[in-house]
Amino acid sequence: MIGAEVRDSCGSSGTGGDPTGVYAGGSPPAPRKASIWRKSTTTHYLVNSNKVWENSQK
């Protein structure tokens, strides 16, 4: 395939090279922080309270 256009996984055309070149002259974006909503203890509480209820029924 001589003269074929090269595309990366994002569909952008390019000649290859280091993909971090996008950040030339600056820092890469900070990594995402975990959402507080994902750390809910509600499920843990419900599981433990159910075990207590089951044990009290014996």
C-alpha cells in the first residue's frame, strides 16, 4: 500500500511518531480522581445488617 494514508486509533491522519507530542510544551492532563459516589458504603451496610437479621432469626 504505497502512498496510503495512515490513521491512528482515533481516526486522525498522521505520519506516526510519539502520541505524547500532543502535550508538547506542557504537562499531560491530571489523572481522573475516583468519584465519591463510587465509594458508597450503602451496599456494605445492607449486607451486614442482613446478616445480623438472619442470625437473630435462628
